[in-house]
Amino acid sequence: MPHFRITLAYDGTDFVGWQRQANGISIQGLLEDALAKLDGRAVAVAGAGRTDSGVHALGQVAAFTLERAMPADAVVRALNAHLPEAIRITSADDVPASFHPRFAARSKTYRYRILNTDIASPFGRRYAWHVPGALDVAAMSDAARLLEGEHDFAAFQAAGSDVASTVRDVMASRIADCGLRIDCGFGLGDMAGVPPIPNPPILNAAIRNPQLVYEVTGSGFLRHMVRTIVGTLVEIGRGRRTADSMAHLLVLRDRAHAGPTAPASGLFLVSVDYGPVCS
């Protein structure tokens, strides 16, 4: 029987998360419902990670087995025809039956978006955390880099989590002031790939939307780990904590001492890396 690996993107705003649940609409549930129509039987789908309610994905990975023989490109077309527009299958590949998207993963990359402006565009609220007021981006960047390496991230996991180990290896932890501007008809924006306009008009500062992006790559992540890191970084940016306090949290291993959990809306699962064998 053919075994497929798919990559999918989704807007998680209106879903209860990846995992099928008794109440609410999940990404996994919708995929399994679509595959049941395609294969004429119940089909179990395994995912690379369980994104929470409201979290988005640019490159989630899942796998399943079909009894019906189909080429990979037909699987993409058939699933997209049965899924809501908020979920899109971007690619499909034939893989060995032994492939599991979670256990075969070498690393995952998450991205978190912050709109740091007094007034945020209403078109960005589903995909970012609006944080008004000045932020010390340099301090936030210094703090983010302190998380790189193998550490115990117990201070950054959701309360009540039950895992065998809270040690994770973070390969990259960086935050940058992208300086992106959103042009939604309110004024001219400095958008990527668009040449600068000579002698541009002076814009209302409230319209310009600086975007901060935190990106982290690691061997694995605890529940709410990225969102708690971001909440702590924002407190550092606001001057409520020092940059080196991030290192102290790794030693304290106590969730009560870390910052708040940032909203789900700004978080994206960007990609899952499987190395050369499964790529």
C-alpha cells in the first residue's frame, strides 16, 4: 500500500489545533475526513507536531497510508478539493512505510511575529501579536541567543506538562527588527522587493508597522515553549527584565519565573527537517 508524506500550510485561527479532539474542528480531523472520502475507509494521519489552537503552519508535515493506488500529485489535488481553503496541501511524496513525521524529524523551525506599533493594521491581527510601545530590540536579540545550545527548558513549558525530559537542543534562536511596512491602502510602505521611492512623502508614524520576527530551530519543543520565550523576550524589550535574566531562567527551571505566554496568533510552524535521507 502506498505511504505518503505531505507538507501542508494552514491558518490555525479557527481550529482547535492539529490534534483531533472530541469537541471542535482540528486539522488532523479534517485531513482524516478528507482521506476517508478519498480511500473509502478510515485513514489515520500522523503529524510532525501538535500545533495548539490558533497556531499556524507554513510547513507542517504529515504521513498516512492508502489502499488506493494514486500518484503523489493526484493526492495533492484530491485533498485540496476536499479541504477548506484555510488548509492547503503544498506537496506530497512517496516514502517508505517506516517513515513517521514526528520520530524521523531532525529539527523543527518556528517563527513568531510581533507588530510593534501604536496602531496595528486590522489585516495583521490574525497573524501577529500587537505589542505597542518602545522595545529594546538589541536586548531582546542578546537574550534570544542565550537560549542556543542544549539546555533544560522547564521554565518555558506549559504548567502541568508531563514529559520525560525537558532538555532540548536549540540550534538557532534569533530575533530581528525586520523593519517591514504593511501597505493596505493607508499609505506607502517599504515592502520587500520594491525599490525605494525617491523623496517619499512623510507618513504618519502610527501607520508604519515595524515587524519583529523571532525564529527558533530546535531538536524539539515543549508545549507553549516558543510562546513563553516570546513573552519573556517582550518583557526584556520593555525593560522589565535584563537580557541575562534569560540564562538565569534556564538554571531556575521554574515556569513561575518566566514571562507570560504570548498569544497563539503570532506563531507559525515554518518547517520540519528530515535530513538528506527523507528530503
